[in-house]
Amino acid sequence: MHHALRFPSRLLTAVAAGLCLWLAFPTHDLWWLAPVGVALLGAVTLRAGGPQGFLLGLVAGVAFFVPTLSWSGVYVGEVPWFALAGLEALYVGLQGAVTGFAGRRLAAAGHLRAAYALVPVGWVVQEWARSTTPYGGFPWARLAFSQADSPLLPVARWLGAPGVTFAVALVGMLLLGAVVGLAHGPRLLAPVALLLAAAVLLAPLAIHLPTDGRTEAVGFVQGDVPKAGLDFNSQRRAVLDNHVAGTERLAETAPDDLTLVVWPENASDIDPLRNIDAAEQVRRALEAVGTPIVVGAVLAEPVGANSNVSLFYTGPGDMDPQRYTKLHPVPFAEYIPHREFFRMFSSAADLAGNFVAGTTIGVFRVPAPGGEYAALPTICFEVAYDGLMRDSVAAAGSTDSLIMVQTNNATFGYTAESEQQFAISRLRAVEHGRSVVHVSTVGVSGFVAPDGTVTQKTGLFTADQRVGRPVLRSERTPSDRLGESPQVLAGAVLLLLVLAGVRDGRRVRVARELRPTEDHDVA
């Protein structure tokens, strides 16, 4: 198929591949376009060679990430947005280079199945690389995170997010095989490839996603902000007041057995441990509801810096809360590495904070009628990091637990960011067999069951508060037990395929060099 397309057509196909991937994500939610995007990119890179594969992958990456990450530039401008999208696209370019380099050699040697296998393992390794580098990586917009409404979602329970990505890409390459079979034969290739694609797509529906377990009443408060944008911080007291008022409203209708109320990230950007007025507002909320509250706050510590924290107040008499400090502050947002250097490119470098990272996983022990349970705090983008989520669940041990995702989406306006993040929480619920309480300052918020289903979901930029009865579970899923093994295995397979491609390339070259001599001898 590669040779049938001229280079301009390949470029257009790469653009189409990136746009298909974008449309698979919220808020378009056309999840089935993800394998189509993979198939299109595979079609143009598989025999392209290294340099052209890199260019085609880069083009597809730009077409994918520029619209998908458009929320990152809503209030800070185009330079940070395009810088982030360009950086992420480079990884897809590198994947295209590897696929093109090894794929051309494997295909030339007649090892087509090995060439096709480069693509699904390549996607897993590429996402692993950009989820960890540079500065801890940025794992947003992975193929897996587009599949919250897909039949492939249950794969997360066994193989985590990397397994879902692999399944998406495998379906894509089977679709490509079907198209190639229709065009070039053999006759049985197309129907067999289509049947295998359908099997991979539908087989995960047979995976049992347990939702049994005791329930406890939990509330959340979405307080809203006076105005969307970066300057919501200038009205910090209004945001705090909104969450206190929301808690008072929740208290009016809350059940008697309510065990916990969760506030979002940045609910109190006035340090409640140092500011008497802010502390009094939190006390007011605690007295109104009479249960523990988890408060998303910003602390003026350590000296000259800040901490993004979850504070766990156990009840009205407790003004000395337990805390969890965000382990992975977002580079170029909550802090700027090499600020002086990046200031040369954008004044937005000075808008970023000076937040420091925490050092320990948070486990808040919540008393409840059915016995103590663990509430596991996760702050904003941390939900996208596989290792952080896995470590958080492991820290609860054998105690029944639920995951809290506290976030502040006010800085992204009416974009797809909120829904993209909520979709990640849905995958995490399945991956770890846990209920998730996902609460944002401005929405969307809601409860996610261990099978990924959603209840009590709120809208954007509204003040709201809800009570649910999430299931509490303590199991370790197969994905929890496997840890990083799927990514390590994908990396090993990719390396073996590349080495096989190098070997095949040499054999083909030697065969070509010998052929004229052999022909002369025969003559």
C-alpha cells in the first residue's frame, strides 16, 4: 500500500491519521476512529524508511496533538500550546522512524507479519517514552484514554492503559491487513483479518468487571469560580466561599450516614494553615456537615515556594489536618524548569508557579459505619500517570478504598480538557477495580464505578454538590500485579523486531549484490 501512494498523498494520509486520532477523544468521542488513525499511519510509514517515516509520523503527531491539546493555550497563548503539541508530536515522529526503518527491511525479506507487529508494540513504547520524558513526561492523549466508551475498556483490568493502547493499535493493523488483502490478495486475507479485528474488539466484553463490595455515603462539592481563566486566583476568597456555601447546601439534604465530603484542587488557594480567616471558613464547613472533609489547598511552604496539597480534616474539632502534597507538579505550569531560558521565548514563563513536589503517597483513613476505609488523593494531571496511580492503590494495602481525583479546570475554560480528564478517571476505575470520586472546581465532576460507569455527573461552570454511595474495594487487579511489565515486554519485542529488521536488511542487500554474479555464472 505504501508504494501505491505518492509522497504528497502519504502526507495527506498522515494528516488524516492524526485527525482521526483527535476525533477519537472527548468531546468528539468517536472512539472507533482511533484504530482507523493507527491503520492510516501504519499504511504510510511501514515501508517508508527511517527519515521519511519520521517526517510522516511527525506530521500525523502535529495533526493529532495540536487540536487535542488546544486547551493548553486558551489563556496563555499559542507559543506554549504549539511547543507542547510539537514536543509530543516528536515522539510519534520517532515511532514513525523506527517503524519505517525496520518495517521496510522486514517487508523486503517477506516477514510481513513481523513488520505489522512493529506498530502496536511501537505505540506502547512511544507512549511510555513520552509519559516519562522529559521532566517526568506528559502522558495525556494516549490511545487508551480515548476508549472509555469502547468495548476495549475492560482490557485495562488485566493489562492497564498500555494494554488498551496495544489492543487499539492491533485492531488498526488488522484493519489495514484487511484492506491490503482486498487490494492485493490472497483471497482469504481480508475476511480473516476482519474476523480477527472483530474478535480483538469484542472479546474484552467477556472480561468480568466486579462491582461488588460495601458502599458508603460520600459527597463532593463543585463550588465554581467567579470567572473562567487564569485570574480565578485573584478571587481566591470567592472560590473558598463558594465551596463553603456548597458544603452548607449539601448538609441540608445529606444522609445521616455521610462519611466524607471531597472538595476539588484549589478550593482554598488561601493557605488555611496560616490564614485565620480561611481556617475559619473551613471550620464553618466542617461544622455544617459534621463529617470529614478533604480540602484541595495551596500552602505557602516551603519558604519562598508553594505546595499543592490535599488536606484531610477528620471533623469539626480537627484544625490540624493530615496532608498529601502533590508528587508530580506539572512542569511549565506549576513550576518552570530553567525559567530564565524559557522566558526568552514567552512571557508566559512568569505566569507559572513555584510549586515543590511531595515525597509520600497519601492515604486518608476515613471512619465509617461499615468500618474504616481509605480515601486516596490524586491531584489533577496525576491521574494520567500509571505509576502514581498504581502506587496509590498499593499504599492502601488490604483496606477497602476509593480513589479521589481532585482537579481545577478553571484555567482551561469551556474546552475538552475536563472531559478528557474525566475519561482517564473512568479507565483508572477499571484498571484498579476502584470507585473514583472525580471533583473539579468548575466541572465536570461525578462518581465512577469500578466498571467505568458514571453517576451524578455535573456540568461545566456550575455550582453543584452531590452525594453518592460508591463501592469500596480492596482487591489488587491483574493490572496492579503486572505493574510496568506490559511496557517492558513491548520494549523488548520492539527491540527484537528492529534487530531482526537490521539482519533482514543485510541479507537482502547481500542477495542483491550476489545476484549479478550468479546470473553471469549461469550464463
